[in-house]
Amino acid sequence: MIPQEMLHQKPIDLRHKCLFYIGHIPTFLDMLMSKALDEPNTEPKNFTLIFERGIDPHVDDPEHCHRHSEVPEKDEDWPTLSDVLGFRDRVRSRLLKLYEDFQSGTRTLNRHVARMLAMTHEHEGWHVETLLYMLIQRAGTGTLPPPGFTVPPWEALAEQWNATIRPPSTPTAMLGPATVILGHQDCEGDDLQRDITEIIDSHEFGWDNESPPRAVEVKQVKMEWRPITNAEFLVFYQDHKEVSLPPSWVENEEGMEVRTLYGPVPMAIAQHWPVLTSYDSLLTYAKSKGGRLPTEPELRLFFDTYEVGHNGGANVGFRNWHPVPATTGLGEFGGRGSNGGVWEWTSTLLSDHEGLYPTEHFPGYSTDFFDGKHHVALGGSYATIPRQAGRRTVRNFYQHNYPYPWVGARVVYDL
């Protein structure tokens, strides 16, 4: 999907160029394997200096950024694509050899190493999605469509959606009062304890900000059954030009279009999809409706009650290469359905909580972003791997004014 001429381009200024992510995924895997196994890094070892960690600078002050790799300034000083792919293949061979050693009994798997394997697997999932939401900004003007997949029959799909999508049976869902358990028991600090380290198969691994479990009270609220749609936000946007144009849209002489990985499509085709834009813009919309955006416990309660998940047909794990209309809120299914294949913003800031044990495999994964700017997002997009979209404790996070990820939102109303 990345033509040669785009390797050194940055579809989003606040992220690295495309080539970085091709090198970052295997470098991260190699570094964490070396650290967990106490082994040297795969050659060339200087890749750790270039590809160790990406960037997430402050949107309103790009000079302010967490610790990250120092990448070459000139295109010619970067490794070639051939060198990066050769490195990737050697790292993958190293990983496969590790699995072979576990299977043969040459090595013994413990929870410390198992966590590393789980983290590196999910890390690749995170960054495939990052790279895709970057590439979609150039779809139709550089990015190539997903190889091996037929372009969706947009007109036929729109006709089908217009004919079959029904509004919710009731205006809103009533939630609470309830006690919601956030998180699970998964402390990395326990991994090498004698009575724990061999318990692997029955254990659910996660990231540091998912543990430990904690009970939170949710008061009674009303919540929209479905995320805000492109059509709904378009009406709002036309009357509130102080709100930024969502980067998931393209405005041209033909009117408003919505970006897909196959190129932009007319708003009429994507009108029922959830709109993807910043927390700030969607909060402004919610306030105009007399509501707000949900807290993490409130949205978690909604998902626990009504979200069908991947096994129930939700649009995650590349079931489609685009969003689809949400389906929750129909009485005959008890309100259960899916949100169309997007993450959803919450008003909850990513921050420390009692019992959090910061990861030592990947220092700073969460703690570097306890900055009052990053909000928790829940759910999963159409490109989120089922392992992540299906684990209820997973917490994504983005800056409140960063509009590029595949994140929507729904409105909640206080009673």
C-alpha cells in the first residue's frame, strides 16, 4: 500500500515518515526479545537508535515530545527498504526459533517471557492501525488500495444501508446506577514469583494501565445508542464553522467526501458511518445537544451490556476495510449490536491509579502520557485485531485535539 515515493513522506506531520513504522515494528520486537532473554540484538544493532520508539508530540506545541528515537534528518541517511525488510525477516526467524525451542523443550516458557510475546504481538497490531490511519490521508493521492481485495461496491452498499438501517427502538439507553469493574489482575511485577511464573495458559495478559481491577460507581444516565454519524456531524459542522473539518473528510467542488483506504467516497455513501475526529470537536457537538461525552466507566458499562464483539459480528479485525453503520438499539435484539467499527472517546484522562505497576518491558508506555492531554478511548476500529478489540480491559489513548485516529463518540445525558 506504500509506493516507493511515499516511503520518506509523512502523511501526518505529527508522526514519523512511513519507512519508520516498517522498521519500528521488528525493532521493537527484537529489543524486547533481547531484554527478556538477556541476548544481543539482531544486526544491525544501530537500528535500535533509529527505530526504537515513535513520536506523539503535543498537538498545540510539537516541540514538546516524550523520549523518542532520534531519526536521520536526510532521506539518504535512512536505511534502505531492502535493509529494513532483511532485518525484519531475521527478527521473525529469531522469533520462530524461540517458539520452536519452547515446543521442543529446549527452553522453558515463563510468564515474564510470555508477557513479552503478548506485548510484541499486540504492539504490531497497534502500529498496523497507526500506519493505516496515516496512509488513509493519502488514499487516492498516493496510498495504494489494500492489495488482494476488491474495491467495495459502494453504490450497492449505500442502497442496502439506506434500505435496511433502522433507527433505535428508543431514543436513548438508560444505564446505571451500577458498579463497574475496570481492569483485571495482571501485575507485571508478579511475573517471576515462584508460585506464579509458570501459570500462563489461563492468564490474561494486558498492558500496564489495565491492571489491577478497581470498582467504580456509575450513576444513572441516558446514552445515545449509536455514535455520532457523518451525516449528523455534517449538519452541525455547516452551522458551526468554528469547529475544524474532520481529517476523515475531504471537501472539494463535488461536495463533502469521506476518506477510505480505497480513496474518498461521497458523503451519501458514508453518511451512516460514525464520524471520526477529535475529542474536542465531538465534545462541542455533544454540548450543542445538551449532553457530554461519556466517562470510561459509563462507556464500559454500555459496551458490557450491549456490544456483541467480534464473535457476534462486530466490524473489527478487518471484516471490512472501512466503517459500517452502527446496529445497536433495536428492541428485538435487546439493544445489542455493534458501533460500526471505531474506537470511542471518553472524558476520562489517562492517569495513574492505585496499584498500577509501570511496565519494565517498555518503560514509559503509559506513564509518559499522564500529562492531562491524553483521553482514554475504548472499543476497537475495523482495523483492530480481535485480541485487542475483544479484551474489555484494553485502553487506547490519544490527545484530546488529535483528530486523525479512527475514534468516534456518542452523547450521554445526565439525569
